Amino acid sequence: MKQELERLNDEQAVEIFKALSNQTRVSILQMLKDPDRHFSPQAHIIADEGFVGGVCVGDIRSKAGISQSTTSQYLSILLQSGLVEMKRIGQWTYYRRNEETIKKFEKYIGTKI
Amino acid sequence: MKQELERLNDEQAVEIFKALSNQTRVSILQMLKDPDRHFSPQAHIIADEGFVGGVCVGDIRSKAGISQSTTSQYLSILLQSGLVEMKRIGQWTYYRRNEETIKKFEKYIGTKI
DNA sequence: GGTTAATATATAAATATCGCGAATTACCGA
DNA sequence: TCGGTAATTCGCGATATTTATATATTAACC
């Protein structure tokens, strides 16, 4: 979901709550906070200045300990909520946190909840 | 869920995310933020100094526009997550926000997410 | 005690989520 | 174009959530 407005509305917030209402998805988001510590270095992504901090699906899968299909589905839920963004580079799809949305979410919690 | 520790753990946070992954429950929590504006004055609760800000189930039900049993269940989900607290006074059950938990939740979002 | 009002709980049916394996698609290199 | 690897989509059974109706509980009142 594109986040173009200044603030999250209730509907977007509920979608984020749903995305985070699963321990594995929360863990994925947490691991993506510090990719260098949680994942092995990604030569390709380091070379590509356009998507620093991105981690490919396979690496997330092995760290999260879930199947490939579940990983893909969970990442698409996180993407849909706006908490992460993705970029396909060659045959890999890289995901990283969308700090802008996360910041808006923080603000929502602080003001609307 | 009793909140006795300083910080929320991941499990407690996920339970809160689940509680908030429903628009109606979010609305209830928001309405409880300013009872005076959203609900008619409660003579009984004003008299009882022990539970300022509490709103009875029936009032929440009519404002939320959901059935009595759904209201009861939603409130119990919110209670279980620690986001609200309740007190029975006479034949009424009053619910109000648990600001302590909400503050811990905010802190969790800011540091762990 | 009997009645009534306010909540809670039990039950049930529809819908959604979980998490997997299999099939499919996307991309790359030879 | 073929084969291999990465990722997504599909289909499934199991589990959980949603929300209502019906019933039970609790407290107040006569």
C-alpha cells in the first residue's frame, strides 16, 4: 500500500495491526532492523546502491524457519501493510523495512491510540 | 493479562496487536480516551472515586453499534490484552483504558519494532 | 422468593488465517 | 532454448476468529 499522506488513517493502522498479529511476522520485521547482524552479507545488494538494507526471501526464510511459500505470503502481508518495501533484482526479491511507514505508525499509536 | 514487568515482551505485544486488528475494538479504545465527549454522564461512576473514566458495557455497546454479546467478548479481548481494565460496581461492569499498558505498548513500538 | 435489568458465557455457522507441499512463473547462464 | 535457482501463486486441511442467538449469572428491587 502506498503511503502518500502525512498520517495513517484507521484502516491502514488496522491493516498494520493485522500484519503484526503474528509472532513470526514481527520477528521478520525485527530481524530486518539490523540485516548485517542477522543475515550473511549480500554481495549483490551491497553492489546495488539502490536498495541498501534489502534481504532476499531465501535468507529470510532460513532465518525465520518457515517454508518458502509461507515466507512469501508473510512478506506480501507485510508489504501490503506498508511496513516493508521490496525490489526485484535479477532473480532475487529483496525486502527491507519501510521506515517512513513505521514512523507514521509510531505517530499513530502516540496520538490516536 | 497482568502487567507487572517494566516492559512488554513479544508475546504480550502480539496479543495487543491481535486485539487491535479489528476496527471496532480500535474504535472502542479510542472512544474510551474521552468518555465525557463520547458517552452521556454516568452518575454512578462519577460518585465512585475508585474508577474514574469507566464506562459501562451497555453504553459502549450502543455507541459501537454491535450486539451485546459481541460487545462483551470484544471487551474481554481488550481486557485480556491489558489495554483496558474493568471493575464491577453493582449490576454494571465498567471498563476504562489501562494507560500504563498503553504506555508500555508505545515504548515497545518505539524500541522493538 | 420472584421479577427484571445488566453482563457473561455457551453454542454454532460463516469466514479468515495458518502454514504446508505442489505447481507455476521469473530470471539467469550456458 | 534448455536447465537450474528464486520466488510467487494455488489448493488444501487444520485452526482461529467473527458475530449472532440462546442461555446462564449476577445484582437490584418489590
